[in-house]
Amino acid sequence: MRKKIYLFFLLLNFFFLFSLASIGQNCQHTVILYDAYSDGWDGNLLTINVDGIPVLENITFDNSINDGDSAIFTFPATTGSIITTTFTAVSYSYEADYTIFDNENNIIATDGDGGTSSSSGTAPVGLTEEDNIFGFCPEGDMEYLSGTTFSADTLIVNPGSLNKTIIGLEIISGVGIDNPFNLTSLNFNTNGSSDAITDITNARVYCTLSDSTFSTDSLYGNFENPNGDFTVNGEILLNYGKNYFWLTYDISQDATLNNFVDAECTSFVISGNTETPEVTAPAGNREISSDVYLVAGINELTTCDVMVYDEGGPNGDYENNFDGTITFYPNEELSYIQVEVLSLVIGNNEDYLKIYDGNSTDAPLVANLTGTLNDTTFIASNDGSMTIEFTTNIAGTFDGFVLNVSCYEPIEAPSIAVNPLPFDGIEVGVLDVSGTLMSWDNVPYSLGYYINFGTDNPPTNILNNEDLGFTNSYTPELDYLQTYYWQIIPYNNIGSTADCPVWSFSTSSDVPVANINLNFADFGTSTIYPPAVSDTIFNFTLTNLGVGELSIESFTDLEGTPFSTNLGLGADTISLASNETSEPFIFAFQPTEEGYFETEFTIVTSGGEITVTLSGEGYLLPSGMVEVGTGDLINQSLPMEPFYGYSYSQSIYLQHEIKEDGRIERIYYHYNGYQEWGPDAIKIYMGHTTLTGLDNWVSIDDLVEVHEGELSVEAVDGWVEIVLTTPFEYNNTDNLVVAFEENTTGYHSSSSEFFCTESDTTMSICYYNDNNNPDPNDPPDGNLMESRPNIRFLFAPIPTGPAITFSPMELDFNEIIAANDSITTTFTVINNGVENLDISGIDVEGPFVINFDGEITIEAGESYDFEIEFFPTSSGVFTGTVTFTTNATTGDGVITLMGTAYPSTYLGESFEEGFPPLGWTIENLSEGNDWTQYNLGALEGNYNAQLYYNGTNFSDGRLITPLLELNTVDEIDDFVSFYAKSNSTDAILKVEYSYDGVNFIEIDEIDLEPNYSQYVIDLNTITVIEDQGIFIAFHGITTTNYYTSIYMDVVLYPPTFLDPISPVASSNPIPEDETSELNILSLDLGWDEIFEATGYYVNIGTDNPPTNMIQNESVEENSFNLNDLEYSTTYYWQVVPYNTFGSAEECPIWSFTTMDPLPPGVVQYK
């Protein structure tokens, strides 16, 4: 992820000095555009307004022009100017953000938080007057600081080229913006030029002031036919800071090839004072050549004879990460650019040379070249121009390309026009009567088109040989119920095209015309048991293709058929205007008996009758069997991917689809029978869930292994049976997750498939790989699928005898605890059999303790909860087992255990004391709320930490730990653990780290749940620098929904890193400095606690510095009590924090004054 704006703030001096002043009291301000992907702003635009007037309009970050991951622009503003912005989002706006700096390089506004995806980035929204963004300029008179010249460019120049930069001049002013200098003249000479009088026709000076990028927007002055010494006069007020001026030459069409052009700047005059640049003649010059070297950015050239090379020239390689475009225009009338590729040697499928038929990269692409190519020619056709675009990546550099660009003059008339719209013979919709656009493909080498249009054939009575010019469209005025004929005749300088076709189209009726987007709905086969609607649902809509209102008068009654529709819910209210389409309706199929069914469904409307044929077949399943899914969808990699070595998937089946309680003993998948294969090792898991769709893997902790065995299939289309090794008790209340794991290396045919059914939402997730066998405990990122494998469940009676199983099957003490501490949890032993389960013994391995007082009997269908304690005596990851001795006839009676213990040096924070906690900091990256202490919804205690979006300004901020020390122990990898939740799925919580507390790097982004979940972040990937700690930041962003909150509690983290430095001085005395009228009997002094301090020395006295009462008395807390003070006395006091590395320096001295004596007879009490 690209570095954040504060890093750019530290680097600003590499780009420019302090902001520069414009005319009057204005000075330069700066806006920097950033992009998270460093690939530009993708067309997004920004306008900067000062006091309501645009000063930068529709600026953008174009990575073909701006290097790196930012673009810098400057604009004038003055102290108190109101700065607002307008952001226009076009594409990938969530990658963009920008920052505005005032004249002193202070950040005065940020907008957006660019990320690499819509979930990690937030687009800018623009700044309004309510954001209170104001300009700032330094005060004082302007002073001259320095001036120097530099070489502006050393690339070759071509005869006839204009405004070729020769040298640049930098003038630096400082102190203030008042009384700005006036630059009145610049003195140059043509020293270093081979033949100035022949080769140079004009010299110009352009001014860009504080912008160090050359531009021809502001001409300062010019001098014709320079030869030797020459002066360019003008007037311009200098900005505060750096000012840039550029000397350019116009090169004569008759310039001598291989000559050189150069210049010196000997002096300049500002406000009557002559100044000499520190460097007058910078190194470098420019050679006159007939060749063109493609440079980065967007370029153009009018020519009919030029050799074009990549920017490495004929003898050098091109650069990595290059993006350059040049458009060639013919300099001869009625000609077309012709590009001959003489040589092409570039990175194959890495670097690309693209050729476009037109004046930009938006023109038709005629060639996308990569690798090697020789002697291929391309000729322009549209407007005669042709554009070349060359892009490279970082894979490597090669020789590049050589192009011969010349002009081609047609020798015959153009070919005929093709691909008419509307299509020949079509009837157009009624609304198109007033707006039908007629168009055709552009014809190569055509300079324009004549059109004939009418109701006669050949067409003449509306338009007869009307010259449209070079455009390939026309919009006529039409009538209803009319047939029109039209003809397009291309022409060029040779002549007009002969034998052009005549096309026709007709307009529609002026009464309502009903149309439906569905003619038949075949539901295929559907099970009768359980009685459920078919998986297949057909959507349909009605459209009025005519004129006037379309209404429904009646439709077929489907009662008594297995088909149904919801059309009747709103049929009497449907009224469609011309060309209007209704909301979608559905057809459904629910057979109640076996057989094939077919029905004609007719809708009678005010615009005619429309009929849809409905068909489907029902069949009966065996007793106890439930089927979900009847589709024939393939290539879904569900429940496994036979074509790959390993796979893992999960699918959800809903309760209303199953409607059966009891014991699932067998399952079946529908195989297409392409080939015989197996045996493949498989495991199957099941679990209850309230989820109705998947956006990630269901945790293995919520599943139970129900099968481990082998799967073989025959070359027969049919259902494959799997007998579960451990039947699953389904409660018929929750939905059901079925997970399928295939573990055999090797693969089968890509045509071997299991049938699936499409779903409206994401109901499955799958992963497959030839080399990586996914671990269900921590599966890799999977593919989310809007489908499920067709499945059958066979519910069977509970078998005879006792059966033992566990919930969960594997017990993980997920909460990480300290060494020598303990945690207790429970697991359940379940008797799934029909006889009593007797437990006569328990054997435990590992640092785990379970209480067992003797024999326990669990009745059939019942369960028993055992408490088990994890009691580690050292840190590390521990595993173990609990083995039960029972009379079970089913089940092995063994449950596996795992627990993790952290070192006792780790620290915890529950946000119960002051906020932010001692040593922690908060950083607000937006105009919204900060992280705060919150007194509702805590996981433990009374408080938690909250970041809240109040609906006015979004919140974007970091909650940052103290400096931490990593790699403190060997037994366990360093980590940070915390609990978090959010009331919105749009909230973002990132975990980041930093060495300096300013520049943060993302470790992970958390998908927050509505309830508290524990998140453990591995810190082992962070590079540890000797004698340096790290900060961990919890970066919360609430930007999309009003009243979104992020909550955090119970943070566990490594010990703090103590720098070998003394603490800083304390602040915020209680009572405040110079407070008077204080009580003499008892007074409590207090001050801010210092994180690095281990104690405080206190000095108190009536002298200053204080010594005559208390001197260097050491206390551990940040408070001190005084008793029995004198009336009307001023006391001085000082607090000096200290630690093992020393005491704080320059500690302030505070004072307070006690009250005056009380009147006689008045007694004061404590």
C-alpha cells in the first residue's frame, strides 16, 4: 500500500521550497493528488475554488505525465481566502485522495482515503464552505535570495519544431509577499549554437512561476531571429519562493541537420536591480535531427517523412515503466498517415506498441504489437491521423522499435458504407420517432458522406445528396407507421463511391402494443417430496412498445396446476406508458404428484394478447430422502474439482428446503458419468448455521466431521452414494452447512463434473489446487459461487446400541492466556444411540485438567457437559487428547485439545482509566470524531474504545499503542490480540505498524462482525530493528453510513520499549499557574502523568526557584498534598520527572497565592 500523506509532507522539500506568492497579497498554495495503485486517477477530476472562483479546473493525476504515486499542483490564495473543492468521480474513485497545503507547508485539508479496493478505500467527497478551509500567506517585504540556470532538455530537436526548451532559470525570493519584485528583462546569448542565424527563427521566454514543470500557458516575451546577445523584455511580479522561466527556440524548417542549439543567461533585472545567475551556462545542448525519439506523455507532430525511435534512440534500450503517446498528422492535403514498422524488439506480453486509427488513444485500435515484428505497414483511414502508444513494465528492457512515418494519398474512391443502424428492414420503437439515430461504420479513406433519405425508393424526397461532412451519423424527424429509405455515399478527393446500397426501416403503431420478454418456461424435473417450490424461477416483464397507456385486462387462472405466478398481486394497477417496462414478475413450479405438466398462460392487455408456455415434470423420492437442487449447471468445482489434485468446498442448504429432522445417514451427489475414477480420499463435515449465504469460509469449529473415507464413481450419469461414518443429527430449525474435502493427489478429466443449481446469492465457496492441499482449519481464500451442488439427504432411524460423539470434535482454547494462568471451558459428550452410554474412565494428555469422579451414564439421545481446564506452566502452543473408556458401539471416544499461552511480560488494556490510556495516542485523519472512551457495550468492565460517525463528518483515525518491544521470548511468536465489533459491515478496521509513529504500514484489514470477536494478529512478519521498537495502530474508518461505530476492548500486546532517554517535563498543573485565594488548611497539587517517568522530584517554597520548604522530595504518583499554609502568601513549586536514565530538564516553575486572613470570629475548617 502506498505511503500516506504525512510521508509526502516530509518529502516536500525535494519538490519545492516554501509556497510562492502571486500578484498582490496572494501566495502559492499546493494540492497533491494521490492514488493507492500509483496508476493515476482513472479520469477522476478535481476543481479548486478560492472565494468561489475556480483557480484549478478539472485537474487529474495522469501517471503518463506525473511520475510516482502523486501529482503536484499549485494555486494562489491569500490569508483568509475560503478554499472549496469539487470532486468528480469517474472510475475507481476509491483509490484517490488529495491533500491541500498552505504557504508554510502546513496541511490544511485532506479528502478521501485511497485504497486498493472499494472496501479498503474511500473516495473524496469535495470540500464545502462548512469545512472552514482558509488560505495563509507570510507577512513582510519580499527579498531576493538567489538565481541560477539549468539545462531544460538535451533531446534532439526536429526542423520546423516549435517551443523547444533550451535552458531554464530559477529565481528564489523570500521573507514575505509584500512589495513583490517586478522582473523586467532577461539577457541571453546564443553561445554554444552552431549556426543561430540559420537554425533559430524565434526565441521565447515562458513563465510558470512556482511550477517547476515547463508549460506554454504564460508567455513572458519573445525575440525574433536571435544571434549572439539578445534581451527579452516583459513585466511580471515574482512569487514568494521559487519562480521558473523557460527559454525556448523555434527551429527553422531549413535548419542544418546535426547542428547544435544552445544558450546562456548572463543577467536579469528585477525592480531596477541587475542580478547575475550563479550558473549562467548550464551543461548540455540539443542536436538538430530529422529523427523523432518518443518521449513520455502526450505528443504530436505534423509530418509526412520522419523516422521514429523509442526513447532509447537507435542505439540504446528503452526504459522500464514508460508510457508515451504521439499523434502524427499529415502535412499534405488529402493525405493519410502511413506507419511502417521497420523493426520491433520489445518484451513479449510485457511491453506493447499500440497503433490507433485517429488522433488519440480513443480512436479504433488497429494493432497491439508485442515481442518481435518486421516490415509491417498500417495506414490511417478516418481523419488521416494516426496515434502511436508505447508502454513498458518492469520486466526488462530491449532494443525497442524503428518506425518510418510517411503519408499515403488515396488512388481510388472509398468502399461502400456497411453496418447501418437501425438494421436494414427493422421496425423501430415509437419513442424513437423523435430521436432515432441513424449511423454506419466509418469508411477508410473517406473525407465525408452524402446522404439520400426519403419515403420513396430510391430515396430523394426528404434529403437528396446532402453533404454531412466527416460524420457517420444523422438524426431525422420521423412519423408513425411509415417506412423510410436511406443511402450513404462516401467520397474523397478521387470521387464518390458507386453502387451504394439502399436501406430501410419502419416506425411503429400509434396505439399500445404489449410485449413480454419470455415465450416459454421449461422447469425441467422437480421433486415432489418435500413439497417445495422448484429451484428454477423464471422472471418476466411486460413492455408497451406502442403509444398510449397499456393496461392488463385479464390473464389465465393457474389454480389447479402445479404452476404459479405473482402477476395477480399488481395486475389491476399496471399502467405502462409508451416504451415503459413493468417491474419483474415470476413463474414458479411446485408439483404435488408425478408426471409431466404443460400449461398455456395468456395475458390479455389493451395492446393485444401474449402467451407463455409453462412446462415441468414432477417425481417422487424414496421415504426419508430429501433432494435440494435439480439444475444441470457444470464447471462450478462443487462439491469437488476432479480436474485438480486437491479441493475443499462449503455449501449452505436452507431449512425450508430440507424440512426433515432426524439423523442424516447418507448423502448423494449427481455425477455426469463422463468417466470412471477413484478411489479418492475424502472428508465431509456438517454443521448447523443461521447463515443464509456465504461471504467467507464457515469456521471448522462450527462443523462436525461426519465422514472420512474414499470416493469412487462409475462412467454412468447418476447419483453417487456416500454413507457417513458418523451420522449427523439435523435439528430441522437451522440451515445446514456441508463441507467437502478431497485429499488425493492427481487429477481426472476436465469433463468430469457434478451437477449444480444456480442460486440468487452466494451459497457456496470453493478452493482447488494441484499442489496445495487446503487445511480446513485455515483454508486459503476461496471462490464465492452463486450455485450449489445438487444433493440428496437420506434420513434413517437411529441405530441400536450406544454411540458416542463430541461437540466440538476438536477443542481449541481460542482465548490466549498467560503462562501459569488458567482458563476453563466445556465440551459436550453426546449419546446418539438408543441404549445408555456408560463412561467408566477418562485419560487426559497435555497441560489440561478434567474432573471425573467416577462412572457416568448418559441416556440415549442425551448429552453430558464436561468442564476442562487449560493450565500451562510456560508459554507456547500445546496439544493434547481426552480419551474416554465407554461401552459405545459407535465412535472412538477421543477428543483432541489445543491451547496457547503468552508470556507473563505481555500487557493488557481495557480502556477503564483515562483516555487515551497512558502511553497511547490518537491521530485524527479526517474532520470527524476521534477515538474516544465509551461507557456502553464494553466486553469487560465499564468502558471500551469507540470510533463514531455522527452523520455529519466521517471518522478516520488511529488509536496507537505505546512503543512496543518485539521478539522478547522464543516460545511463541509475537502477536497482538483484541476484541472488536461494528454495527455496520461498511466499517473498516486496519491493523498497522510503524517504526516512527508517523508512517504506518498495513498488516491486516479486519472484517468486523456485529458482536465482539477476538482477532489475533501475528507480528512475526515485521522486521525487528535492533534497539528500536514499533507502534501498533488500530486504524478505523467509518465513511459510508450515518451513525456507524467501531468498538474495541481487551487488547493484549507485547511489553513496552523503553528508550534510554530521560522523561520530558510535566504540564497542566493543578491548581493552574498563578491561581489565588486558595485554602491554607489543605491543598492538593497535581500534574500530567509522564509515560517514561518512574517518579517525580517535588520542590516547594516561598522563594523562586523554590527550595526553602521542600527540596527534591521523591513521589511515585502525580499528586502532592500541602497542609497549614500561611495567609496571603505566594508559593512557588516545581515537578521534575525522572527515570533510570535521568531527570527531565527545563521543568517549569508554577505559583499560587493563598487567601487573605479571615475576619475576627470566623473560623475555617478543613
